[in-house]
Amino acid sequence: MTHAIAGAAAARLFPSNPVAAFIAAFLSHFVLDAISHWNYKLLSHKKNPSDPLNGDMIFGKKFIIDISKIFLDFIAGIVLSIWLFNPQSDYQTSILILGALGGMLPDALQFAYWKLKIEPFRSLQKFHRWIHTKYEIENHLVLGVISQALIIAIIVVISRLLG
Ligand SMILES: [Zn+2]
């Protein structure tokens, strides 16, 4: 959800250039990953401790649950973005949605990597893992929710100050 909102927040700074808006949203993902780490656990993600780059995603019931979670999260992110940024036209709304998509795309590309294990997904995956903060708060629900709410508030303030 935070990634969708951050993407929308970045995209709305480029109201007349959807390509720049999308790229800004895409990049916002990595900035956010570098400062905050609180993801829901993916049930179908199989980690490989000896070779972290060699994870996989197992298709099945758990995968369906994961996808549903991500989809709901994405929708919630769009609804919140629209509420927070109050677009004045359909065009502005679509920029926000484009931004939310761009903000979440890097995580979707991880699926692509796990399944295909080819370039350019491989390099992107390496970069993605590298930039992720090592500070894990995954297991602290309250701390996680508070920190995410705080980060969303900061993102909204910055985005509104800039444009
Ligand atoms: Zn990420």
C-alpha cells in the first residue's frame, strides 16, 4: 500500500508527462525500500538461504492468496491516494493510478525473476535486494503499522509541498 501511495505521490509531480510520472513512481519504490521494510509475508515465496538470489514462487493455493492480498493492497493504495491527493479531473486520477502501478511494479518484477531467472530481471533483482534496508520490522505488527502510517504522512506532505 505504501508503495502504491508513494508511486502516486511521485507521479503527480509530473502531471503533464505520463512517462516521467511512471519512471518517478518506479524509482520511488527503491527509495522507499531503502528506508523502510515492512512487507507482508508471501506464503508462496520459497527462500533459498544458501543462495538468496535463487528464491522461487510456488504456484498453487498459497500463490492465489498472495496475489489476492497484493491486489487488495493495490486497490487500497489507489483509493487512499485518490483520497489523499484529491485529483481534479479524470486525467489527474489516471496519473495517480499510473503512479500506483509504477510504484508496485518492481515487486511484480521479482515474480518475473523468480520464474524466469533471466536478464534484465536478474540484475534488477540484485539491485532490489541490495537497496533494501537490512533492518527488518516484519515481525512487529504495531511498529510496522505505525512506521508505515508515518511514512505515508511524510510522503503526502512532501508531495503536496512540491506540487
Ligand atoms: Zn521492493
